[in-house]
Amino acid sequence: MTVQKAIKILDWWIDQKKHGMTKLQKEWNDSDDSHGIAKTLLDIDKTTISNLETIRNELVPNCKHPKKMQDVCRGQKYCMNCNLDL
């Protein structure tokens, strides 16, 4: 798996988690939650989203891909500095 595919998968996963969390918040606003289960589940999802965003930030390079660091392997251009497909 390339880094770009991993980033796309993380973006999709983060979006799904955020969408699910928003949907649950709307549904649970009207319900009686005397044990705090809804709050606990939403807090867990917030932590999961935060962790996924941290992983994504580590995968996204802070590289400007200078020309002297670009190479081609099997017809695919990539940056030798950060190893990202261009």
C-alpha cells in the first residue's frame, strides 16, 4: 500500500466516524440517558477521531519535493526525500 492510499483510507475513516458521531448526537439528544452511556460512547469516538487525525498528520509529509530529490521507479514519479508518490 502506498502512503497516498493510506492517507485516503484514513480520510474516509475519519469522515465516517464524524458522520456517525453527528448522527448519534442528534438521535441521543432526545433520549433519557441516566447512566451516561451516550456521553461515554461519544467521548470514545472523539478520542478515536483524534488518534486517526494524528496518524494522518504523521503520514502527510512536510516536504516541498525539490526537483533534485525526484526520481522515477517503474514509471511512477516519487520524492526520494519523503517517499511520496507524485
